[in-house]
Amino acid sequence: MAWRDSLLKIIEDLRDKESIAIIGLGNTLRRDDGIGVYVASKLRSSLRNVRGVEVIVAEDRVDYAARELMKLKPNLIIVIDAMEFHGNPGDIRIAKLEDVEEPYAYTHRIPIKTVFKLMGIKAPTYVLGIQVISRDFGEELSEDVKVAGDEIVEFLSKILRGD
């Protein structure tokens, strides 16, 4: 099943009755690793007035994201992050957090699963991963990765605003 279909089903199953938290992770000084932050920043703007949706721009601070989640108590968590899954640059995959092998080539210091477990966060959590090209030092995203990020922004904005 394509990532869009999977994500739509996940959101539709919970959307009307529950709240959703979207977390953008990454290091904006490591080129494509910043894609989660890029996407979350755009979504925060786009979804500002959408009831039941909170966007957290956590960068490489998984602990900060967890503290925010403890306050929000969402019923669905979507983590957007750069990934290395040996796909083509800009490929997008979605997986349950518990099914993701960590480390999945992330730059955060502490694995998400570990932090969430320690803090008692039990909401269903999915990782929307974007295949990176470069994690070299620099602030510019690779074109394929940026295009994938913009696809995610457009898709989530549309379904969560009900357009």
C-alpha cells in the first residue's frame, strides 16, 4: 500500500474522535537530515487553526517532543524524519514506530522508542520517513528530498484541513 493510502487510513480511523500530534525531527545543519523540521515548520503554519492537530518542531530534541506529548496527550502521533532505508532519494515510507529498527540512521541522541517508553507515551505512533541523499554539513536540502517534503506538507494539509 502506498504511503498516502496508509496514512489516510490511519488518520481517518482516529480523526473525528481524537487528537493528532505531528513531530518534525532532524538537524537542519546536516542537509537532508533537516527534512522533518522543514515539513513540520510548514505544517505548523498550514495547520495553525485546525482543531485537534498540534505540530511540534522538535529538531534533534526527542526529549522535548516527549515532554510536549505528555502535555498534549494525543491519541495519534506522526513522526516525520529523515531515514536511511536504502530506497531512492526522496522515497517516502510509513511504519509503526515499534516496527522501525533503531537506530534507523537518525541523528537524535536517544532513540524515540526508548524515550516514549520511559515517559509512558502509549499513543499509536507512526514514522513517516524520507530517504535522504546527504547528511553532510550544510543547510540546503537535496532537491528530491525537498520535493518529497513538500508532497507530505500538501497531503497532510489537505486531509487535516478537510479540503
